[in-house]
Amino acid sequence: MARLLSDDIIRKIKEIEIVTRRLLSGSLVGDTRSAQKGVGFEFDQLREYQQGDDVRCIDWRASARMNKLLVKQYIEERRRTILVAVDVSYSSFFSSSDLLAQDAFAHIASVLALVAEYGKDQVGLLLFSDTIEQYIPPAAGKFHVRKIMETVFTCEPKSKKTKIAIALEHMAKLKRKDAILFVLSDFIDSGFDRQLALTSTMYDLIAIRYLDKNVKTLPAAGFLTIEDIETGEMNTIDVSKKSSSPVNHFLHTRLTEQNDLFKKYGVSVIDIAPDRHFIGDIIRFFRRRMSY
């Protein structure tokens, strides 16, 4: 379910577009085109004939003018599919800073869509909680990317809880070839090992975590009463000693187990922090990942 665009959301979208396009303007993010010998593709340039070139590519008129054999070199556009799955459960309504995890995920998903558009790739969006909240099939173009940005910023989830297995199962059913799948979540869930194993064999799978400082370590603050935002359950925890707190040991163990799981199935991980400008990090990752 989505809400109407507010002035604040419109401003955020415009700012993301400006910053992202400015960072992209220097060079193409991961050249989506590769030189090919042949016909039926976009013309690139004339060059001298080399042994093994297809004789059908010889430009006889240009060769006669230059008194040497010249061939037409073409560009084949190689489009890929970018799939972005965003966790919109209530655990994303959390932060120790002004930027909620929900807003960070919306920013990141928007940047991914804009980079895909810049590279002439198709991009699709999946919003999930413990159910599929919304799905926009992959397509290309500025209007499509704007739809994705507006959707991810205005989503109001029907469910509070998280079930990553649901999202991975949905993506596995799509069976998209030559696709990159980004999953944006805190990954505070269990029971998705089998789905992760399957999906990682079908896609180039990247996990993007929003790591608030309090997800890693809670400050020494004595006894705290906390509420599970997804279930409403209340608990009192002891964080009187920061270094030896059982809670902090649990948080450290949870991150370690997540990292081990991702490593086991060859899933790349990008960690985003609220005190760091992450748009540049996402674009640099694309430059490395999307090169052909």
C-alpha cells in the first residue's frame, strides 16, 4: 500500500536524482556495451582490417578512399536485469540517528534504479515483509525508474514482521537470466538458508545491510526496557557493562552468523552506516561489478 507523494518525498527524490546523476556523469558505470564484429548492432567506428575479421564488415567505399582495407566495427548493447528486493517490515522503522533504516533503504533502492537506467539496464522492485507487499516487473526508462522511486518512498506495509524466505522464493520463481539481485534488509530473521542457497545459484546476489551502531553494540546504560517493534513483546535487558554484556555478545554473534551464512553461499555484502555518505559507495560497487 502506498501513500500520496508529500513535498518532502518529492524533494528527496529530486535530490537523489541530482546527486546520483552528477556522480555518474563522469563515466558509464560498468560499460554495458562491448565491441563485436558483425552486423545488426550500433555502429561504432571504422578500423583497419585484421586477419580473421568477417569480410562482410569491410567498408569497400571507405577502403577505396583510404587505399587500405577498413572494416565497420559495431557495438552490441548488453542489457542486464537488476532486481531490488527491499525489506519494508517494521524493523526498518529503527535508527539511532535521524535517518531511519526504511529511508536508507529507499535511498539505496533509488540509487540502484538510477544506476541501472544510466547503464541502459532493466530494473525491477520487490517490497516485502512476511508477505509480498508489492512487485514491479523489470523494465527500462526514466518513467519506470521514477515509478520505482515513488513506490519505495511511499510504501506503507500491511504486515509488521519479516520473512526473507518469502522474498527469495518469489525471486527464484522469476528465473531471470544474467540478473543481479540486491536484497536490502537487516537480515534479522531465520529459516531462509535453503532459499538463500538456491537463489545464490540463480543470480549474482548482493546483500545490503543497514548497520546502525546499536545493531552492533549497545552502550552501557544499565537496565533497559525494550519493545520488539514487529511483535510488540516487551523485555528488560541488562547493559550495565558494555564489553561483557550478554546482549552485546548476542548482537556480535548474530552478525558473525550472518557473515558466515553469506560467505557459505558466495553472497557479497555491502554494509551501510548512517554516519557515512553511501551513494558514492553504491556507485563504486557498480563500477566494479558491472564491468564486462
